[in-house]
Amino acid sequence: MTRPPAKPRIYFSLRSPFSWISLQLIEKTRPEVLETSELLPYWDPAPETLEALKAQRGDYHYTQMSRAKHLYILQDTKRLTRRLGLTMVWPVDRSPRWEVPHLAWLAASSEDRPAVYRTLMEARWGRGEDICDEEHVADLFAAAGLDPQLARAHKDADVAARGVEVLVRAYKDDVFGIPYFKAGSQRFWGMERVGWFLSCYDQWLETGKFSQPDEPVALPSTGGLTESLDADSPGGCG
């Protein structure tokens, strides 16, 4: 028997505004894609996480951006969110530990993950709050009817080990920026490639195989924003 191809993979980050915007686009236009793809978190690993990652012959491809690019992204995301009708408050990250929100999502049940994601994104991008503060995240989860202990999942050795496994997979999938979409051998980086990924996804639904798409799926709500062909996509930061 021929082994069916793996599900499409969507690597997302609770840190990245472009990851947030991209998943918003998919949720508004093609929500079934999020339900049938494999979602995997990606984050800046703490020193001990990076050490464990390298012990498994993995690494972290992402390179921190310059101050100039960071300032550009601040301006660019304001344009994008205004055009898409999204309300955004830019958070200030002070010595963040990204294991806190990402391992909380990973530790949650499949039924609770959408609510965990929504709670964290509303806090970060809707109100500019610190989602790396363990006590604050616990309060957020409690208010949302979620288990506040998820905010402490990063302290659980088994969950931390699962997190390392996810980052190993990201390394093997050549993830170097977020959002990142993988469909078989086809890879798409940045919110400008959402339509191309969706086209590849549709081919998979129709044929059971992944192949190079000829045209991107049109996303009318983006006003053409996803058609940029910049060589260094501003919508592919981590």
C-alpha cells in the first residue's frame, strides 16, 4: 500500500505579528484548514532548551532581526492591521521566556488549544499584555475558564521534552522564519505566501498529493497584501 502523505504543517509563533495576522486570514477565509492541518508552535528557545535541542542534533535557524528591521515591522504591521480591520496594540517584551505561552499551548488538550491560542493572542495583540509572565498567564487562563496550571507547563519535564521534539522537527523542516507552511516538499514562508499554501492544500484535498501550485488562492479580504513578491519578505519574521 502507498503511504499517504503527511498532513500539511503550519508553524506558528505567539511572538510574531505576521503569524497572528496569517492565522487570522486563514481562520476568516478557510477555517477548515486550521482544523485539518498539523499546527506546531515555534519560539525563541531559552538557553537550556537550546542546549537540549542541540543534544538531539537540532538547532535554531532563526536569526534575530536588526533594530532597523524591527522599526520597519512596527510601521508595516500598523498598515496591515488597519487595512484588514484588526485592532492591535504593540506589546513591549522585557526579557521574555517564550516557553511559557508556547508550552502552555502544547500541554493543552486538543479541545482547549483554540481557546488557549485565542486567549493569549487577545492579550498580546489586543491589549499589549505580557504573555510570558507566568502569573499573568495563569490569571488569563482562569478568567477564560481554562486550567491556570497550563501557565506552569514549561516547568514540567515531560512537556519541556515534547517542546524540544517540536523544535527538532522545525529544524529538520528548515524553518527559519514565521509563519512557515510545509506541504510535502513544498514550503512557503511569510504571510505573502498564504494563498500559495492554500492552493497546495487544495491540491492535496483533491489528489492526495502535494505539488507545486500554479496560482495562489485569492484572499479578497487581504486587499492584495498577500501578493507581494519581495525577496526578503517582511511578513516572514519570527
